[in-house]
Amino acid sequence: MQNESFEIVGEGRNSRWLIACDHACNRVPDWIGGGDLGICADDMERHIAYDVGAAGVTRALADLLDAPAILSRFSRLVIDPNRGEDDPTLLMRLYDGTIIPANRNANHEDLELRLNRLYRPYHATYAMLAAARDDRVICAVHSFTPQLRGRPPRPWQIGILHSHLDTRLADILIDRLRQEPDLCVGDNEPYNGHLPGDAIDRHSLQAGRPNVLIEIRNDLIKTPDAQQAWAQRLAPILDEVLAASGL
């Protein structure tokens, strides 16, 4: 099932897991600048527009865990579903050195249109899927760029982000991944894992649902084969960690 705001994979699946991909694609609806934010095609393929490779990992993980998944169908530059409605970065005007012309002069009416057509339907559906089981566990899948412009390279292959408000799954997952000899695992790296009003706060923390947020370095998941390989590696670990947690 899909519309202009979201795609659902495996809605009828009965796993405890719900896999979410907030930055799944770089699509710009045609009612925004004719489908063009005013930046070059190369920038639309960068991490600033979406989480490269994360959608493929999400779909593969959902299949392997027999779990439902929700994926956004609009670029984070159109409006960022992983930000609260009152977050100043909800609609980015400058990101990693790139000015976003279509957002530079966006007014309140423009913002409300994007909220009503994209952001709010995505979160309403996310909330519905999250509430479908009383014992729901959420796994959010993201990816990160190996290096921001003017910044040092990032050494981690994978990062687990979490809030201090709930580390029940994250701590066990970090410990488990650090048993893998070939992985450099970030603990709230490459950035802190909690913003008030973000998707995990909204759908996990506020409802008391166990959760993990996985960040994979995007140069490692650029191809379908690599996305499948990472999902095959992570799926049994996620089930192992959930069982070990006793949640």
C-alpha cells in the first residue's frame, strides 16, 4: 500500500517488530516547484535529500523478521518527518553547504500544506501501525554519510542511537554488535539519538515502547546486494537482543 506520503510493507504481518524508515526516498511531489526544489540532481542523490540505502535495508529487514514496515515517500528536504512540528529544522533552508531555493522563502501556508499532505498522514499511519500490537517494538533504520563537508571522516560502520529515557534495547544491541570483530560501532554516534518530538520520541518514548534506531554508513549499503547482506546480518541479532532483553 502506498500514497504520496507513505508506503506500507507487510501490513498484515504479526511480528512484534515495526520497521520504520523516515528518510526512505528523495521524491519531491509535483505540487512543489513542479517536483523540483531548485538544487542540482547530484545534491538530490546525496544524504541531504534522503538516507541512501536505508529503504532497501528496511524492506529486507521487514521480510526477514516477518514484520510490517512504514517508509516515507517524500524527501526530507520537502519536510523532515523525523523532526517535531515545532523544530526549526523541520523545513531546511541550508543543509551541509547546499542552499535549498524552494525552502528559502517558504511561508507558513507552504509549511502547513506540506504538513497536511505529507508529514501528518505519515505520522498518523505510523501511529496506527505502532498501536496494532500492545507489545510493539520499533526499529528505525537510517543511514549516514561517511563525511560531512569540512569535517573529519566518520569511522563507524554502524551507530545505535538512543535517548537516555529508554536504553533497554539499545544498550544490549550495542554490546552485541561490539562482539562482531569487523565492526566499529557508535554509541550515539555519529550524533546524539534524541530530539524532543522526533519520530522515536513520538511513537516509542511517549508510549513506552521498546525501540532501537540503527544508523548504517551509506557507502556500505549503496547496492541492493549490500542492503540485503546487512539486513541478513542484523535480523537475527535483533531477534536475539529482543529475546535477551526480556521485554
